[in-house]
Amino acid sequence: MGNLKSLLQKVNEQAAYAQGSALSIQARSALEAYRTRAAWASSAILIVVLVAAIVVIATSVYYIRDASALKLAVGGLGLSMGGALVVLRSTWKEWSYANLLLILIEDAREDQVGTLIDTLIKKL
């Protein structure tokens, strides 16, 4: 999944060749598709984290009897969950940005949408 900045740059470049109200229509359709992909990605990451936690907990309760093996399993779970939660946080943040942009461009004029996209490209 690409990031929001590259999506906005692509929409901005495509709108430079089009005329009329193409910018807000292109931006809206691209943001809706991006929002859907981000929601699916964050759901998948959350499911993977939950399954990993359940597997490690069940394995540690039923199969691991050695304290060092238990430390290794719980430490590995902590490291993998930390990285997954960082990715989940960034995915959720970009999903929220996409929702906000969809709200902002709903009733905006074409020049306002263009200014908003240009400003966000510089800030992201």
C-alpha cells in the first residue's frame, strides 16, 4: 500500500492534464479507494497481532515448561507486536487523513481542492 503523499502527488499530476472539475472527482475516487485499502490493511494487521498473541499464550500455557523458552517466546511476541503496532498506528493515521480529506473536499471548489492538495503534499 502506497502512502498518502504519493497518492496526492499522482492525483495532482493527473489533474494537471485534465480540465474542468476533474481534480475533486479524481481526488475523491482515489481517496475512497485508499481509505478502503487502509481499512483492510489495518484490520489484517490487527488480526495477525491478535492471532500471534493467542498462539504464544496458548503455547506457553500448554507446551512450554522451561522458563528460558518462555522468556524467549514472550520476548519474541513483544518485539513482533511492537513493530506491528507501529505499522498499525501509521496505517490508522493515514486512514484518518483520508477521511478528513474526503470531508474537506466534499463541498470545496476546485481551486480550494488544488490548494489543499498542494499544501498537504508539502506537509506530508
